[in-house]
Amino acid sequence: MRDNYPRFPGFENVILEDSHVLDILVRPAVLLLKLDVLLLPGHPEYRLPAPGERACFRQATVVFSSIRELHWTGQSVITPAIDASGTTDYGSVDSLTRVDDSYRFLGDWGEINLQSDTPSLSIDPPLPLDPNETP
């Protein structure tokens, strides 16, 4: 099945496949994924890339709430990467698809299948607009 996450509210103008997973937190009825997410020019939080960056990346949180069922496979092979700045990440997002009220989230960190409400994506924290920049 093709990724259909760009149709989820708040996921417009986001490219998950070029984003990196910084952390995964599972709590009762909630799944939180901290991402370094790639934003496209149409996203309200898009800013011109900083010098030396290839695109606009922002830290964000994806939240799946009201989880009724969750299965996470492939956890035993997770090896975090540490970049030159010392930041740890768990690899990229390969896909996020929805079928009815079920979601399949796949990446270097394994595969998570869950039943929940529609996920939300929020950029943390918002950056002020540079008055010399056009979004």
C-alpha cells in the first residue's frame, strides 16, 4: 500500500521518508515519536535552510492517542546512530500508512502496527520569522 500520510491533518508539506527518528516513547494509550522532520515550502513552519543544510529540518512530535492495540516488531535490531554533533537518531521513516483505523509505521527502528485515533504532528518549538525571509 502507498503512503497516505500526506492526507492526514497537519502532515501536509512534510516528507517523512527524509526525516529522522530521534526518540520513540510508548505510554499507556499513547505513542510519541520525536522527529527531525523535513518541511516543504508550503508548510507554515517552513524556513529557508540554514547555511550548510540541504533542506528545512525542524524537530517535531508525532502523537498517536487513544491507542486500542499496538505491536512493535524489530526492536531487537535497533542500533542508534550518533552524528558528529553527538545527536542520536534511530534512522529514517520508510513509510506511514493508514487502513481504516489501523496504522503501519515502518523504519530502521522496526515496524509499529497500531489502532488509534488519527495521529497529530506538531513542530517544537516554533521559530520566529526572519523579517528578511519570505516563507
